[in-house]
Amino acid sequence: MADPEDKDLIDKAKSAVSERAELPGMSLMEHLDELRKRIVHSAIYLALGFVAAWIFRVRIVELFQAPLLKIHKTLMFTHPMDALNLYLQAALTAGAIMASPFILYQVWLFIAPGLYQKERRFVIPFMAATIGLFLTGASFGYYYVLPGAIQVLVVNFGHDFTPMISIEDYTGFFLSIILGLGISFEMPILIFFLAMFGIVSPRFLWKNIRYAILAVFLVAAAICPSPDPWTMCIYAIPMLALYMIGIGVAWWVHPSRRAPKEVKEPTE
């Protein structure tokens, strides 16, 4: 039997979609044309970012393998294409980060017709917070999680063995940590949109905080390089703090807070 709270959440999502579908805007074909335009523009910005990053590909790859160089290890390749693929992936990742403000603006332009006029003022906070949170999460992964994982896995557990770290394996490991943490730090942005559309409320988020804590510690356990619970807490605390910030964001943008101001009539 379905949980009444889950059903209520689904009903709120359907209501938010149907309500915004009635906003004056574009037809289905115009939406599809707009989507195509935004995708094309985003691809152009990504290509320009890739070209700019390719110029500095050597420096980017040096930063890429810096955590390994600190423990006097280097990458090896098992396929003739591995070295080229490393430069391509490093330049593409750096280029995507460089182009992210322009790509995010294209995303905002696409969703803006589905927002009320008062909601469109959030464009600058949205872009600043999205980029800032992603870079914060990626930096946390690069400067703390990745070196810690390499120290524990390669030096501590692997000290009796000869490491043969291939470019392909290290690239996947590197990106899973950096991009994973960068995306996980976007939690307040997700809450921002869910709350702005009225799908979740601050009360709902606070009521279900125990499930959020469980999910955060499961993620922290997955990315934590050490079985030590204190080390795991170091990774979980920033994500819990972001969830609490998300509750504040939900209170700020939730329709129930704006409604009384909109219906209140001035007294003579």
C-alpha cells in the first residue's frame, strides 16, 4: 500500500506542473524549438571551453595527477590511445567547468517561461550558488577526499604490493570523486526548485531529516577512504550542513511564505 505522504508528494508535483502549464507562454513546438536552440548554444559554449582548456592541457593533466605525484607514483597506460584520451578527458572536464556559467544561463532561459515574474529574479543567485557549490564540492574532493583515498588505498593498504595505476582506472576514480562530490553539493539547488514549485516544504524537509541523515551517511561511507567513523563524519558533516541550508532556502522561496504578502490588502 502506498504511503500517504508519498502520494501527497506526487500530487503536489502534478499540481505544480499543471499549474505552470497554464502560464501564458509558448506552444509545444515552440518549446521544442527553444530546447533545440539552448542545446545548440550550450554545445557551442562547451566547444569553446574545450578549445580554451586544450591550450593548457599539459598543466591541467599535471593538476590531474598531482595527488599521485605527491606519493611518488605516476600513471601508466596499457593502450596506445590512453595518453590521448587522458588529455581529451581532462580538457573536456576543464572546458565544461569554464563554460558552466554560460551553459547554466541557457538552462535558465529554457525554464524561465515556466516561472512567474517574481521567481525570475532568482537568476543571479541561482547561477552563483550553482557554480559556487559545485566548485566547493569539487575542491573538497580534490584537496581532501582524493588525497586521503590515495593515501589509504595505495600507501597504507598497498604498501606490500607494486601499484600499476592505469590512466583509464585513475581517470574513472578521479572523476567519480570530483564530479560526484560536486554534484552532491548541489543539494540546496535541488531543494530550491522543489520548494519554489511547492512540491516540498520546510516542514516536510525537517520532518524527514532522519532519512536525509541516513542517506548522507550512506554516501559518506561510500566515498570515505577509511573505515574510521570519525573520518566518515568529516565527509558527512558538510552534506548535512547543506541539507540544513536547503531547509532555509525552502523557507525563503516556498509559495506559502509569499502567498500572504500577495493577498494582503493595504488598510486605509
